Amino acid sequence: MLRYALFPYVPKRHLKRASFEEMALHYMILGFKDGYNVHTRWAVRQFALALSEMDLRDTVIVCIPASTRYAHARRWKRFSSMLCRLTGAIDGFDRVQVSGSRSRAHVTGECELATNIKRYVHIDAGFFKGRRVLVIDDICTSGRSSDAFIAAMQAAGATVTMTMFLAKTRCYY
């Protein structure tokens, strides 16, 4: 399975070392995570450009759930709809439901999604059985959340063909 990140991401604790372009990108990504329209449209354009040469007519786009139902809808609902309209893919947003809330992994260092995904996410297995799926997330740091979500999608019968991230956290070690 292919994994691809569109941009490098500089975490807040390392912004002092960042270039002007890296700082601007950092704030664009944070604006996207907060669900601002202008940042959502920017992110959609970036993904659509990267996916423009692919035939996605038989592919379902699914976004990795955020920490709460509200954050998930705020970040991904409009994004998923717009991206599917541009690429011709099938919108899988409504087929993955977030239940409850969990701590944010980048704040606590705990990856609750990876350790107990069934507690936080409900996947419509009947819909995904036998379908090709493209999984999208905003930032990849360790990859544990995406690995857990992909495993859950595969357990539901989906064939995950690719995972794309808006950004991959840059390592400073």
C-alpha cells in the first residue's frame, strides 16, 4: 500500500528553526484542522492536484476520524464532499461515525485510536465490504493512528489502496 504526504510539517515546539515558508504552511495546516473555509479549500486543492492523474471513480475516500464527533465533522465533512466532487471519488464520510471523544495524540502522547479503535469509531462494514478505499489524514507523526484505522477498515472488508497525509511531521533528531 502506498503512503504519501504532501508537505513536511514543523511542530510548534520547533517553529523557531522554521523558514518563513514552513511557518506559513504550519498555520495553513492548523487553520485546516480548525475547519476554516479558506484553509479547507486550500487543502482540497492540494489533494485534488496530487490525485489529478488517478481514476478514482470506483474508490471511496475516507478520512481518519478526529478526536471528537464535532472536530471530525468540522474538519472533514466539507473537505470530503469537495474533494470527491473534484476527483469523481465516492464520499465515505457518512459511513464512518465517531462516538465519544478521546484525547488528542499530539497533546498527550497517547494514541487511544490505535489502542481501542472500536470504542471511538463505527465503520459501516456492509458499505465498505469489497470496495477500494483511499484513506486521508491531516498530519502523520508516528503513523500509529493511520495503521489502526487502516486495520479496522480492512477488518470491515475494505481494500485500502493508498493513504495520503496533508503533512508528515519533520523529525529533528
